[in-house]
Amino acid sequence: MVPYRAMLDVPYEVVEHASRLIHARRCERKPRWRRLSCFRQALLALVHLRKNETLARAAAGFDVSTATAGRYVTETVEILAERAPDLRTALRILPAAGL
């Protein structure tokens, strides 16, 4: 496979926010070593989720194994899911936001 550069239609601030959450998790758990920085991990997960890129293709683009890409995506989704509102809260927020 040949990696290529592409644009991701996600605001930079979203990737930055996700990377801060990943950084906070890493500080809690203190892992010994990671192949990708927090920002690149967030970017990898968002590429997989937003562009529906296969893990193999995303992994090749970020120069990690498919298994590592899968772990990064799973970890990022778990971190984001912890911060997501539950259904009751979301239903209360929607009318207040005018949606």
C-alpha cells in the first residue's frame, strides 16, 4: 500500500479537543510508550469514523499495525463516549437549543 495525504472535513478544534481528552487519559494511566502522539491518535480515530476508512488503510496511512489502529480507535471512542450525555440529558438539551 502507498499512503497518501487527504483532507478530513472535521474542524481542527474537534481533533484538538479529542487529543486533549486522550492526553488526560494517558496521564491517568501512565502508559510506558505510544507509537502515535495524542493528536495523531485522535486524527486516526476520526479518519476511521468520519471517512469510513478501513482500519487497514488508516493504519497504513499512520504507519502503525492494524491491531494498533484498532486499539487506538477503540480507546478514543471509549473516551468520547464517557463524555457524551445520556439519552435523558440529550432530550432535555435539544428543546433548549432550539433543535
